[in-house]
Amino acid sequence: MNTKPIYILGGYQTDFSRNWSRDGNTVYDLFSSTVKSGLASSGIDASEVEVGHVANFEGSLYTGQSHLGGFFGHVDPAMQTMPASRHEAACASGSMAMLAAMADLESERYGLACVVGIEVMRQKFDDSLDRLQGAAWVGEEWQDANFVWPRAFSDMIDAYQNRYGINNNHLAAISQKNFDNAKHNPNAQSRNWSFSDEAFKPSNQATDQDAAQANPVIEGNIRRLDCGQVTDGAATVFLATQERAQEYALKHGKNLADIPQIKGWGHINAPMLFSEKLRSGANSPFLLPHVNTLFCQTLRRAGLASLDDIHGLELHDCFNITEYMILDHAGLNRPGEIWQSIEQEYFVKDGKLPVNVSGGLIGLGHPVGATGVRMALDCYKQTTNQAGDMQIDECQTMMTFNLGGSTTTCASLIIGT
């Protein structure tokens, strides 16, 4: 399927270590500052933006604010009547906003779009309420869990153990890699954190008192350092048609060929229930065959045969098992054997296929609605050689993999020059 090229002109990400509520700020303050900073850093005037798309998962529960598109009208007078909408697909909300903006531009209704992903999560609540449970089927699964998502991905570890076997050393290596990467990211929530020597002992050795204190069990197989972070943050990117990108290039003394474009995309949904997803893979070599389908779909749309032409991945590590699972479905190894590439340090920053050099959700942070947009922005930075200490050598093509729920909504982008 041929689609019209969509270009990324720039964007901005907030400091994910910042607690916006504690600083006395509102969700609008986060929204406004992110859009204004994005406009300034990209050299775009507010009057040039024709449509807005906002990604947000739980604004109504965390902040009491559901309707977000109208905030554009307060950011700048030029945006007062600009059309805008909000998108939700749990942790994949950011990618849904990206895809919606792309469709707007491909239809030529508009020429330049602003996509904002935003979430305010670091507030004090009654611990009896798991505010993220709505990304699962409420009342149908994990009803006995203290925390739904640690329990869900603990079950994924069990599923791997039952199907292929899994070594917790490989999961611990993912967490350690992503926290190490985050130390080089000036926007990472954990960039200044330090860990004891016991912190990354795998969970099957956590009976040792020091290890248990350094990395306590949250639920089932999941421990604290296995998890993505609870984060306040936002990211914005500006997408443009080829015509508008050419105008932008001329105005800023750039070559159009040097502006990254979205070369391929994928979007797939699976049934809500995790048990149903596992049943769908019962006769497949893959645990979750739809995850592999998304890789194939996205590569095909980009005209690529495999990941050999991808120079780095920004993918969804809401837990270390999530990164393990996604990579295991990427076609790099036989199903169940991605541990071989982990042992060979294939995915470290200087490896053959760097993964989450930003720090990912574990090291950088996970403001849920912002994550898919942030991934795209990091790919833009990498392919324009603006990633600073995170820069991957000779990086021309990057890929995202963003998921919501227990892989219910999955989306991917291939971005490059």
C-alpha cells in the first residue's frame, strides 16, 4: 500500500524527572509549556499549525481533566479556532495520535499537524485503587491482583516459562541496560539514581535479604526495577506533508532529504483478554503471533525485508519482560531464543541493534499518553544526529514499537532520512 510521505519537522520533550503537581503546576501548564517549547525549538510559528492531536490515557482520573484539545486555543491566539482531538488506547495512546495526524495529512485536509502526548501521574491517591486497571478488561481479568499490570506481566513471564523456559538473568540484564542508558539522557527520570550491587540479582535469587531490600517484589514475578516508571511528562512532534516540509526546508536552509519521514507504519489489535491472546498462539511457534505480524506489517510498508536495515529500536519496556517479548517476536532469533542475542550484548548502545538508548520506559520514564510520541521524537533526534550522548553511530533509520494493555493495541513506526 502506497501512502503519501509524512515528514517530522521537530519537537520537544519535557524533563521526565519533574513532578509537576508538587511544583504547583496544572496539566494545562505542562501542555502549554511543551507546545510552546516545541514550536520554538522547531522554528515553527503557531499560525502555521493547522490541526492538533492529543494523546492521553487517564487525565480524567489523575487530574480531573478529560477534554484536552481545547487547550491549544490558550497556548497561542493563532490556535484559538484550530481543530483538535484527543486519542486513547492505554499505553499506545501516543501512537494512535500519531497515526490520526498522519491520516489527516495524507488526506490533504491539512498540511502541518501538532501531536502532543501528555500525562500527569505523580499524585497521592488511595492505594486501594489501581488507576491503570482500565487498560485491562475490568471485572474480567486479574480481579484478585493488588496491582493489575505487574500481575499481568508476571503472568507473561509464567507463559514464557511454560512454553520455552526463561532465565531471569536475561530479564535483569534488560533493566540494567536501560537504567545505564538513562544516565546519558538529560530528560530521564532515573538519570541520577544509583543502585547497589544487589539490585539486579534476578528474582529467583531475591531471597537474599540485601537483594530483596534493594529490589523488592511488587507482584508475582515482578520486582521494582523490572518496571517502567510512574511519570509526569509530555512530548510533542510536528508532522507535515511533503509540500509543507519542502517549504519548511527552504525557510530554514535545509535539504528535504535530510528531514526524517515516516517510512512505514503498523497498527494491530488483539482481543482484550490476555488468556484469549495466549489461546490464539497455541498452535503458533510464537507466544503472541500478532506481535510478529505487526513487525512484518511495518517492515513491508517501509519496503524492508528485515530488521537488518534498522539502526536502532525504541520499544515498549513497561516491564523488562515486555522488551524481552517484543524482541522475541522480531524475527531475530527462533521463538523463545532471544536470550541468545541478549547474552551477546546485541542490544546495548554499541551493539548490532541498539534498543532503548533513551533509557526506555524503565530508565527514561513512562507518562502513559506521551510514550508513543516520545518514541517518535527520539527517532527523529537519532536520524538527525541530535541525540547527544545517546547518539547511535551512522543512524539513518529507526523503529518504534508501542503497545497498550496486554498487547491489545500495538503500533509501530519506521522513521528515517
